[in-house]
Amino acid sequence: MINLSQIPEGKIGLVLNLTTDEFLNNRLAALGLKKKAAVKVLRKAKFNGPIHLQIGATEFMIRNNIASSCIISGKRSLATR
């Protein structure tokens, strides 16, 4: 298991757990980032900037510190689409 900020660009991971903040989890779920979702890292900004993600047809960016608190399955994180 790794966190979302550790997945390299172009790779896919399976979400296992989100943050401990329920309000933030609801916001992320509205974007499609919820447990068992396959998330692809499209780009990562330099200097711990935001991370550009894709879930299905939806693309969005989240802060690196939020991505660091999302636990991802390391098994699927090395798969490519």
C-alpha cells in the first residue's frame, strides 16, 4: 500500500482509503474519488504542487497533502491504461 502522491505519472491505482476528514471525503466522492475507484495520475506539479488525476472521464486536481492521505493499492498502481 502506498499513498496517492507516490504513484508515478501515467500509472493507475485502486483507492483503498481516503482521509480522516468526512467533509473532504464527501467532496472527493463527488468528483469520483472514493473507495474501490481506479484513479490515474496524469501529471504532477513540481515542488509538491497539485496532482492532476483522472477517474473515468472526469479530470481534476488535488493538493499534494490531500493525495498523501489517500491510501492506494500498490498492486494496481503499476498497471497502465
